Amino acid sequence: MSQNKREQVISHLRYLRQELREMHLILKEDDFFPEPGELRGIIAQLEALLELVEGNTKIPLNSEAA
């Protein structure tokens, strides 16, 4: 994996980890489930990461979207 892809993957994983931590805190504190749109956003980010790792970069990464 090239250094640039590696940096993209690391950055993307950090972003996803933070988003999932926030969702987990909401579940623990308020006993509420996250909005379906939030879950779809995380799934889309994971799919984009998978595409990048597999070497198929058809889907552009946007770590600001969620």
C-alpha cells in the first residue's frame, strides 16, 4: 500500500472511530439509538474505506461527511 493510501486509511479510521465513540456515548447515557441517517453515513464511510484498501478508488473519500 502506498504511503499516501496508508495516510488516507489512518485518517479515515480515526474519523470513524470518533464518530462511533460519540454514538456509543449517546447509547450509554441516554439509552437512545442514533438516527438512521447517521448509521447510513458511517456505513458509507466504511464502504469507502474498504474500496480504498482494496485498491479500487472509484468512491472519493470525504472525511468531513456524516
